[in-house]
Amino acid sequence: MIEKALTPEDVEFVTTLHGDQKVSFVVLMQPRGDQADVLLRAIDDVAYGEIKEAAQEAEEPEGREARHPAEAALARTITALRETGSEARGEVVEKHPLDRLTAVVDDVTADEVVVLTEPHYVEEFFHRDWASRARHQVGVPVLKLFAHSE
């Protein structure tokens, strides 16, 4: 599960997590604007020292407006994963992402889930972030990684 396109560093990291073992990916993209309210995102930005970004959180696309940027980011990610020789497919998930994640884990008999996101301090503190919530729902190990910045 991701919230933005993977950077080259992210792609290298996730494709080498298991050494030379061949892995395949089902990438679920949750548009960032749909994940949390503007205030929580701004608090995360301030905690990171990114004051300018905090002031711009109200400009983050929401709802239908977030769909196109999410699809483009997902397409870049799928292409980058495939370029490493990995199998990859994905989808944008706008509603009930943990339910969709659980269904995908069951459908493909996944060995593990990787949640790759920006730090979300408020959600993490209260264990309401995607990885913490997924650990109680999906039935396989959940690895939480922090995305690299571009």
C-alpha cells in the first residue's frame, strides 16, 4: 500500500528485501488527500519541519480530483517495479482500503504486506496508521517502511 509514486530508492529497497528471491507486487494506491484530514497532514508537515508544505495542505487534491494524480503515480510505480524484472500490478483504492487490502491478500495468497508511506505522527502515535491497522486485519506479516522523498 502506497500513497505516492515510489522513488528509485524505494523501488530498489522493496525489490531487494528478499535478496535474489523472485517477488511479485500488487500495489494499492491510496490517494494522500483521501487518507486523513488537512489538519493531521499539516501537523505531520510541521513535525517534519516542512512549514511551507503545511501551509499548502489545503491545496492537496481530494475525492475525484485526487484520482488522476493517483493513477499517474501508480502507473509510474508499476512501470518502475516491472523494469527491475518483478511482476507488478495495481489499483487505486478510494474507499475502504483495508478491506480491499485484506481481499487482495486472500486472493493472491500473499506472504506479507508492505506499507510504504510518509511518516504520519498523529496516526502512528495512536496506532491508527495503515500499517498498525492492517496488522490487526490482514492475517500476514505487515512491514512498515517510510518512503524516500524526491
